Amino acid sequence: MILSVAWPLSPSFSTTFRASVQTTSPTSSSGPPLRILIAGHQAVILFFFLSGFVLTLPYQKKNRLDYGSFLLKRICRIYLPYLGALALAVLFDRYLPAKPSDNYWINSTWSEPVTSHLVMQHVLFLGNYDWSQFNTAFWSLVYEMRISLIFPLIAVAVLRLRSLWLILTAAALSAACFPLADLSSNIVHLCTHETAVNTMLTLHYAAFFIIGSLLAKHLPAVNRWYARLTLSQVAIVALVCLSLYCFGNASSLVQRFPAIPQDMFDWLVAVGAVMLIVFAINNRLFHSFLTSRSIHYLGERSYSLYLIHGTILFALIHTLMGRVRLDLLLLLYLVTTLLVTEIFYRLVERPTMQLGRRLTTPARPRTPTTLLPVASDSHK
């Protein structure tokens, strides 16, 4: 149920409504305690950990690798709902006039004409296209699907190899992505530097899948470690993990170390994200909160909410911004997003999940039935 925390916390709402009051810059950030509510990038890092963690659990109980079933389920679970959300975003972009703004973030979406070429790039995840042109949330799905193609191999490696070597491998993958981008663009000239960085960042995010998978492998030991903590130690760990999660890649910290690529500060966020997962499993108060009825409801629909909230937000921006008060616009955004999320979940996400289960569930052999008794040899 921690998914209900990870997906909805996108930067879309906070950035846009803050931007409507003043012009912001890419490095602007909010201070405590509200930053956790707008930590969109951190939430994606947390979701990458969760993907590695959750997807590894079934492999601990199996002795064989069914790659075809895994990939088919992943396509139905992630890619097909994404296509539905893409169609919705393209439709709104095509028929809602975009309003020019003095804010860089608002201008990054629905600012270019809809073309078949751009749509096909979004469908196929090919080329160095503008991931934010239709929906700012779509960028993470590119990496999610890329890494899903090789995740069974990651899981097998995690379960069979020494953890120390895997941690070093994850760190090496993350550290190598920018030198490899420079090599492929500036030295070999295979592509532009932007394309190379966007591609090589797959290695960086794959490292978090590996750490999430390792957490699943060592979960019993981690649970025992948490059980030995005193109440004061739990409080200190919680404070440290929240601080790292919220401010590990904050702009003020990043600007102090300009020689370090900004994405490398994701590792500070990663420590906080791992501890959030540990707290969700072991802390009774946090666990009770995440499994409450309302959070459970949002958790089931969190992926649908993530996919469509940006589209709803920009639709309201281009139709009502400046015509209604911001507080009313906020209320309308929340109500509309929850309503459309429920519709999308029922019509798109849930049916595609059910399709994945049907396609990958082995057919049960039918027991032959007879209408008449068959004589045994003793009756002959």
C-alpha cells in the first residue's frame, strides 16, 4: 500500500499552482514540512525501489525463470494503461488551445503541435523525444519498461550472487552512466549528448531496482535489525530517513557541489526511500496508516492517478486559469482528478491487469467425464 504514497506525489500540482503566483526556476524548492507533499522525483525513486522489491519476492519461491509470462504481465500492468493515458493526453492536447505562460514548467507541456511522429515516439519509446510534451509523468515509464525487459535476470543475479558484489555493481552502473554518455556523444559521436544522457540514465535507475531486489532478499535480516531498535533509535532513524528523502537532492545542496551530476544525489534520496519501505513493513503506526481504508483505496488506483493527473491539471490550466480563484481551481482539480482516476481504473487499468493474469495463468487440464459407466475387466 505504500504505492499510494509513491505515485500521487507528483510535482505537477505544487509546481503549477506555485508558478501561477510567481515565475519559478528549475532549481526552486519548497522548505519543510511541505516538501514531502511535492517530492515528485523522490517518489519515482521510491517506486523504482518498490518495483525491484516487489518483483523479486515471487522469484524467492520459484526455481525456474518464466521470462515470457513475466514480460507479458508487465506489458499488461504498465504499458497498456500507459497507452490509454497517452491517448487521453494526446486528445486533450489536440483539442484544447494552449495558453502561453511566463513559467518554464507550464510551457514544457502542450506547447508544440501534435504530430504522428511524436505520438509514435511515445508509443514505441524510441528516439530522443520530448517526454514532457504530452504528460510530465511519462518520463519514468520509459525507464520502467526498459528495465522490466531485463529484470528477471537482475532477480536471478540478486538471489544467486553475493550481495556485496551486487551493491558494488549497482554503484558502478550509476557512476558510469555519465562517462558513458560523454564517450558515446563527444568521442564516438554516436548521438547527441542529451540523447546519450537520457539513454544511459537507464543504468542509473537500474541500480535502484537492484537495491530494491536486495532488500527483498535480506528482508528477514532487516526486520530483525529493526526489531532490536529502541524507541529513541526509531525516532532518530525516522528523522534521518525523512530528511534524506525530502532534501537529499534539494537544489540548495546540489548547487554547492556543481562538479557532481545532479542525478548522483538520488543516492541520498535512496537511503531515505529504503528506510521508508522498512518502516512501512515494521512500524505499526505507519503500517496501520498505509493499510487504512482510504489509503488502501488510493493505493489500488495510484498508478491510474499517476498517469492521468498531469493531463487533468493542464486541461484545467488551459481552460480555467485566470478565470477562477486558485482555491476553487485547486478544489476542482482534486475532485476531477479523483473522479477521472476512478473511471480510468475501472475501464483501463483493472481490465488490463485481469488480462495479464488470464494470459499467464496455465489452463487447467479438463477431467474427462463419461455419461455411461464403463465396464471393468472383472465384468468381462
